[in-house]
Amino acid sequence: MPAAGLAATARTAAAPTQTIAQIAAGNPNFSTLVSLLKKVGLVKVLNGKTDYTVFAPTNAAFAAVPAATLKALAADKTELKAVLLYHVVPGSLPASKVVKHKTLTTAEGASLTITVKNMDVYVNKAEVTEANIHATNGYVHVINAVLIPPTK
């Protein structure tokens, strides 16, 4: 997504009426993400009043993860929760603020690297394909890859 276009993709309609979790649950492209959030109990968090910015991988992004990796994550709720929290940044950050950062600290504790290349915005190596889906409790930015936190 071109950086100049990120701000332009902001939804300028009336104030948002859905939480991050409700937006994800209502979009069939996020069914894998929603099912994993449910598995580790994070839906309630993303339905709450605390503001977050979520870099949300699509079903296609999850399909690109090696099957063995997904199977291992599904079997280890602690690790799965860490991976999912690595997609969540505390605070409400529209794209215009995201691109002003070189790094963002996630709810998992590790940092994400924000890069703008040829007017495209990347979170680590995942490209932001849609930005500024505004929720009552933050923002969703769609990405085309699953982010894996660095090993500790």
C-alpha cells in the first residue's frame, strides 16, 4: 500500500460502531485469525475498551505458513498466544502515525520494524495491504504475512 495512500484509505464515514474483534469476526478473510484468537482467549481482549492497533493477517497469509509450523502453534497455546500478541500494538495508531515510527513495541513484548519502501509500507517483511479500518477500540491494518516473534 503506498504510504501516501495510507492516509487516503482512512474510512471517513461516521464514528466506528464495532470493536476490533467484531470487525475481524465479520470479515470472512479473517476467519483463521478469529478462530486462533478464540482458541487462546484473546477475543475478549480485542472486544474491550482498551485501544489497540492490530496488524491482521488474512486467511491467505496463514495459508502461506508451513503446515508443520501451524500445527505446532495450534498444539502450543502459550506459543500461539505469543504469536498473536506479536500482531497487536497497545494504543490506537492510524497509518499516518504508524509510518512515523521505525519500530513499535507489541503486546507480546518484542518490537516490529516499520519500513516504507517505494511508497509501500511493511511491518517486518509483511506488506500492509489495507490500512485504517477504524474500530471503537483502535485500528486494524491488514497484512499479507503472519508475523513470528523473535525467539528469546
